[in-house]
Amino acid sequence: MAASLRDGLAAMFVMTGTAHFIGLRATMIAMVPPGFPAPATLVSITGALELLGALGLLGKRTMPWAGLGLFLLLLAVFPANVHAARAGISTSPGDSLLPRTLIQLVFLAATLTIPIEHWRSRRRTSTRATYGVDGDFRRVSAGTQLTIVVLVWLGLIALTVTALALDWIVVAVLAGVVTLWLLFAIATYAYTTRAGKFRVWSELLTGLRLHGDEELLDLGCGRGAVLLAAARLLPQGHATGIDRWQADQTGNSADATHRNARREGVADRVRLFTGDIRSLPFDDDSFDVIVSSLVIHNIHDADDRRAAIDESVRVLRPGGRLLIADLAHTDDYLARLQHHGLTAGRRNLGPRMWWTGPWGPTHLVTATS
């Protein structure tokens, strides 16, 4: 499917790019909205970019970047389609604004599919550890959620441009603000789940100044982002992870975590358990360090969340340290740890762990027994 889509798009952009120079050039120039400088030059530049993009789609290394570039190019030239519809400039039957907009949305989705499928394929065949994407995917898959968000964003862009072309200033401003907000939210979420949380936890674990022979427990370890980062710091110790392997992360499974441990070269010091953090299968005073990242808030009942905190205190050795990063209820965690007599504190982890923006921060609770 990816190859046929790529070839179809390449053929289409060869035809549309050629039309910028032969056959429809005069019509293309007339489509440039008033106020844009040098319409003929703009038509030549966009035509050349479409032809280059078509060529790039056929190269293995250039294909994803060509798809992304063509996606951005289609966004950039959409005002020309709006102007053509309003001015009655026709290049084919049914060139009113709605059909043009719907066709452009299809082309935008198709060009964006090229880089997305390429990078997904690379992850499937990669020998590097992969840690998935955080989120609630129990009812709606990650792919479906992404598709919905992208379609909504493209619809907002189309609404913004159309409203500008029709001089609906208030609608254009409102749609534009929402479009930019959604883009910021998507970018922030993607950065946090793919990069930000790794950098934050690397600093947190390094800041513990471990001796390397500690016993560490990760509550809700998932695919091992924090667990395996800790294991690298424990050449004579062990990093133990426990999880119920639910769909709060893409591809979450014990097999995926074992595979990541092998790829990271720490499988010999990693132990995995399937279990409930509200009833840990470990003896009292078993661990020097306990960590948890974005897990406990998934427990809906407050009493059950307190039970998870109580269990972590039970298995923590005297003098041991505990770090819990979470999206919600961290004030309750802090109070419960202090109730048990631990020295505890709470702080905001900042922009690198924002989930869609500053309105979705992650807080860290630290405690020492």
C-alpha cells in the first residue's frame, strides 16, 4: 500500500508540477491571490518544488522528507485554491470551494502518510530499544487517535484559510488560534513522550549518585524507559520492574521490555514481574530505591492509590529513596508519605514533561525513609 501510494503521489505531482509550466500556466498565475508578489515566479517555484518532491518520493532516503515537504507545500498553496474558487477560476469540473477543500484534505493526508509509514516501518525493523508512546489506548488505538487529531488539525487549517479568503475575520482568528494551540499541544506531547521524559529521568537518576550495587524497583515499568536507564547505573545491582502490561503505552508487554533490556545490554541485571503495585510480591525492606513514572494516577480509586504508596513504603529499606513522577494526585502522595514518617517534597518537573502544555505538568514527589 505504501509503495502504491508513493508511486501514485509521484505521478500526480509530476502532472501538476508540469502544469505550472505547460498547458495551465496562465490559469495557475491567475490563481495566485492578490497581494502576493511576482505571481509568475511563485508559480514557477511551486511547480519546480512539486517536480522535485515527486522525484524525492521515489528515493528511499529522500521519500519521507519529500512527503513532508509536499505536505507543507500543499498547505502553503491552499490560499490559491480558495482564491480560485471565489474568483470562478476553474481547472476542472466541480471547482467550487467545498470540493477543492475536501480534495486538498485528502492530498494532505496522503502526503503525510508517507513519512509516518516510513518512520513506523523503521521502528519495526530497528535493532535499537523502542519505548513506545504514552497514552490511554485501551478503547481507541494510538493510530486511530493520531488520525483523528491530524484530521481535526487539517480541518482547522482549511477553516482558517477559507475564513480569511471570505473575510470572516472573527472566524479566521478563532480558528487560527485553535489551530496554533493544537499544533503546540501535539508538539509538546510528542516531545515529552519521545525525548523530554528520558532527559528528565536521566538527570534524576544521575542525581541519586548510586554506588552501582543497589536494588531498585520501578512501579509500573512499562517498556522500560526508566527501568533500563537505572539498570545502566547498576553494574553490580539489580533493576526490578513490575507492571500489569495494560494499554497505557503503545506495545506495552513484558516481551517488549525484555527485548529492550537485551538491546540496551542490561538484561543480566533486570528482573520483571507481572503484578499489582497495590499488593507487591516482595518482602519488607527489599529495595534501596523505588521509582515510578506516570503510573499511579491510572488507579482511579483514592484508597487504592494510597495502598500503592503504602506498599512502596513497606518494601523500601531504611535510608532508601523514592521518586514518583505523575500527572495528578501528587499532593496526596506527598501527604501519605509524610504520614508514614518519610522526609518528602514535591516539585514541578518543568516544560520537558509537559503533556500538551503548561496546563498538563508533571510533578515529582521525592522521599527518604
